[in-house]
Amino acid sequence: MAANGGMSFSNNFVVKFINPPAGLTFIPGGDQGVSGTSDYFEMFCSEAQLPNTNSAQGQTNGVYVGSGSVSYPHTRVYTEIQLGFMCDANMTALKFLQDWLDFIFSGDKNYGEMGLNFAGKLESEMATAAHGPKKVENRSVRLKYRDEYACDIAITKTETGPSSTTDRAPITYLLEQAYPYAIDAIPLQFGSSQITQVTAQFSYMRHHIIKNDVRNDKIWWIPPAPILPPPT
């Protein structure tokens, strides 16, 4: 076990959005730009998955006499993944994901699906704004091109190293042309307090894997610590 770097733990991982849509890169309270968005969601991502690997199969008959049908793989199949994020008091993660999904359907410049944005309003003022002017009912919904709303997502499995809990990175899944296609409902109820979380389903074109060997490398070596403190 030690020869392979110890055991892996499921609560060590890093998720990064690589070059998200240009109109969505501002994170309130953080840096403006791609790096600010990536750093924010790396810190607040609480749930991720390493994508599965699957293939579609066909069947052929008559390969050998009496053998019946024989299956063979013919197409790589990439299934959706789920990412979960903790929400701050400004609901930044939910706003970002909702804006991303709205951005996909905002191809019509006159009647886009983007929501309204305010700052500093109280609950009573937000209720008044909800009764304000409404969007026209017969507005059209047009899609943007995929290159405008999709981005790559890197999901890295990490392990504890000599200087941080994410030093060692044995494997990274790079999801190409990914985008959120569904945002799950967020349950709200009175009772004990707990952090609000938002979960979104992401689709992508395909993924590839970047592997890294972290076994017995001197740069990852963690010196053994005594079980009891040294005598004084």
C-alpha cells in the first residue's frame, strides 16, 4: 500500500472551469476574469464525479459455427455528470449557473432569456420588482452557438502532499465542450440550519484523461512523524 502512495480518499478533489463564457466571468466579491471564476468554484465545489467510461455495442452473427451472436464495441459513449456547489449568502453559485443556462437561450438580442439584476434591495423591494413590468409573452427563444456557451471542465483527483491537501494529483479528467443543461431544485425548509447547496447536471462532447504517477517520488515524500511527542 505504501509503495503506491497510500490509500486514496474521496474528499480530495479540485474542479476548474477553463475559459467559461466571456459574459459570465464576473464573480461578485472576487476577481474579475477567468481566474476569479475558476478559483471561486474550486473553493465552493462540494460534490463532483469522475466520469464513467462506456461504449455502445453491436452484434455480429456467424463468426464461428454454433457460437450465436458476438458483441463488439463500435462507439464511445459519454454520459452526463453532476456537480454540486455550496452557496454563499449572495447565492453566487446559483446565480452563475442560472445565468449560464439563460445565456444559452439568449440568442435573440431583443428578447433574451437573461434575468434582471439589482443591488442592495430589501425583500419588500424585491417583491415590488416582481410585480413590475413583465417581458412580452410572445417573445422568441433563440439559441447561441455551442462555441459561445460551452467550456472545458477539469476534474482532478488529489491526495495529501507535503505542503497541502491537494499536492498530489494522480489523474485529471478533462471534459471538452461542457455546459449545464439542468439545475436541480433547491429544497428550502424551516428547521435546523445547514448550508444551501445547488446541484447542476453537465453535458459534454467527450473527455480525455491526463495521468500522473505519484508513487515514491522524493518531491511527494512526507517525513514520518512520531506517534508521541519527543521527551523534553
